[in-house]
Amino acid sequence: MSAIPRISLKAEVTEHLRSVFLNKEVLAAVGLQEAELRFQKLLTCLSHPPSYTCVRASTHLAPLEGIRLRLEEELKKQKWISSPEQPSVHVAPHPRITDVLLLPVDGPRQVEQLSSEVVVGAQCGSAVLRGAHVFAPGIIASPKYMKAGDMVSVFSDLEGRCTRGATSFQGNKVFVGNGVAEMDRSAIFATETPARGVGVQMVDPLYQSPSFDGVLPSLVFLQNLPSVVVGHVLAPRPGEWILDMCAAPGGKTCHIAALMGDKGEVVALDRIQNKIDRIRQNAQMLSLQSIKAYCFNSTQAVSDEPKQEAKGPPFPPESFDRVLLDAPCSGLGQRPNMASTWSLKEICSYPPLQRKLFQAAVRLLKKGGVLVYSTCTVTLAENEEQVAWALNTFPCLTLQPQEPHIGAEGMLGAGLSPEQLCLLQRFSPEVNWDQIETTAPLAFRADRDTIGFFIAKFLKT
């Protein structure tokens, strides 16, 4: 399964992660050899994409089976599921999550590298591994005389060392597939106006998966499986007032509104205005009227004024029936992620912010209300240690069972009891990384081959 080098991290970050995954509690439970093996598998699997694509279906607008059939028809138009080697691909519903469809990813494939090379940034390269084409802003280097229509090999610059506008690059790079240039080099690197649109149309990628650009935009929404699970764990009910504290780009916000049948109100907060605009666009596209999005810092979302009717933030204490804190985090569970240039200081900067947000979340939640905390990272400090801190800091909080619970239990190392760990949900792709056959049924692969993710559910008593 290993077609790409393991994730490229700064040495200090690698050593920090090793200390997390080889902590005393883990070593006592599984031993040094098994703990080290799991850690090495984590570094490898993070650089590779999952073996399937997950889409959330807008079942508030149409039945799941109808959306599934329409999606298959759209993919046939892309000629993605009608190759001689693979005459048909079944778009499968998830067996337990009623608004999820799964599509297989074919890879890693045998693709012959060409002499003409285009170099893209690491983020762009990761997007290509999940089915995207190469957009012009992501291109860093190209052949000197590249013209639209030329066949090129696409490489991802792992360390961010390629000079923009270069004609070649000999640094640390990874091949992600072949494509057709859609623009001349001169148009891509024009100085007056930055190029936009597709720069290279991928025709022979290392990992073959469909492009969802413009495909049924109101009916299917690309979303990682654990991110869909979060909405179901929150379990919103029609008529409730719900807060999504760090809402951009709005996938979870829209899911919450859909699960409520668009009856009630979902307040979405984010600090950046263009991200709020994106949330509003997504809500409009999905025909959701119950979402109210505000540009606001959620750490300051609690009003100290006497209780009053609040149309927007800040809000009086104990205003919301449910709160989702999908916290800003180091993002070290995202897949594929071939490289991160972050320092250890940057990675360790998140827990204090998460605690500030957590304090605001608890104050904003009604007694008897539900708080769900989630991250897309793998560290203890941002996950289980935050749960231990919260339970010690807020006696009013108790951990609750999660439904669905398709991930693993929490990780050892934060001093939580076995009973508490069982109530947590940690998606740990490294556990089954080398044990999942790509020929296995999609439903079997889906719950095991995810991004790294963490979910905790609390009740305020």
C-alpha cells in the first residue's frame, strides 16, 4: 500500500509525536515493539489518501437511493466508472450512517512518469491524490516552453523549496500522476493578473477518484466520514437552538441544519468574514433557512450583560440546547498530508486556545444540554488530555455514549479510566493500515481507513 514516502515533518515534531504514541500508559499496555510499529504506520498512512471517497447526501432534499442513482449517472458522464478494466463501480450506502455514500478509490496505480514535469505545492499535491485537478495558483514550476495541450507529469514539492516560476526542480518531490496542461506557461506565471482556473487536467493520476467539481452541488457534499459522524453524535432535534462555534467552511453547520429538518436555528460563528460568506453560500445551495452565520470570535461569544433576547453574538449564558466545538487544531490527522512545515511551537499553540473556546462553550450551554468536542488531529494534548482537563475543571460535565460509535476508543496516556476511554471516539487509521485489502467491501474499509479524528460528547448537568 505504500506508494508515497511517509509524511515529511520537522525532526522536533516527529520526536514529539513519538513521545505521544510511546507514552508510559501505551508502553505498559502493548509494549515497545508494537507501539513503535503503530507510530511508524501512522507516519506512512498520513501521507496516503483513504481507499474511498465519502460524500454526505442531502437527504433533507431527496431520498438517499435517488441521490445514489443520480450520482452514478453523473460519474458515467465523467467516464470514471466505464473503463474496460473497471466496467462498473457501485456507489454504496454506508451500512449505519443513513446520509453517507461511499465510492472506491483506485490506487496506487502503475503510472509511467514523463520527461516534462510540473511542480505544485504540497497542499495542491494532496488535493490531486483525492481526485482534484491542478488549479493554476497551485503550480510553482513548469517546463520553459509548456503550451496548452502538452502532456506533463505532476510532482508535489514536499518541503516548499521550489522557487515560483522555475523551469525545473531537483529537490524533495513526489510524483502524483500525469495530466494535460490547460494553459501556456506564460499565462500561468503572468505578472499582471494571477492565473485562475484549471492549469493541468489530471488524466492518469496515481490515485484515481472522481472529481466532484460541479457534480450535483445541492445533493452531495464531499466530507470525511468522521466529520459526518460528528453531526449524528451531536444528535440535533427539530426546534432546538444550536451553536457551531468554529463553523467554517460550514459542512458540519449544514449537516446539523439538515438533521433538524431545517426546523430550529443553527448559529454559526467564525472569525474570518470570507469564511462566513462561504457558510452562507453553502446554506443557500443546500436550501437551508435555519442557519444564521456571524463573523465573531467565539472565545468572546458569552455576554456578561443581564439575560436578554440576543439576535446575534455575544449571547447570554445558557442560551443553547447543543454546542459543537469542532476546535481549531494542529490538523495532524488529515489525509493525505505529504508534508508539514509547522514547528513544534506552532503545534503546541492550540491547546490554550481550545480551552478558552471550551470555557465559552460550557457557559453558553443550557443545563441538560449536549456539548460535542472534536478535532482532526492525533495528539493527546488536543484530545484526551483536553477531556481530562474538562472533567476536572467543570464538575457539571459528564461523558456520554456516542451513536454511531464506529471509531476506536480513546488513547491511553491522559490518565482517563477504561470506562471513560470507551466513551470517547478516536479514528486511528494506523491501527489497520497494512491489514485492509482494497478488494474488501467498501463498508468494511470505510470505518477503518479514515482520517485521524477525535470526538468527545458531554452532558451538562
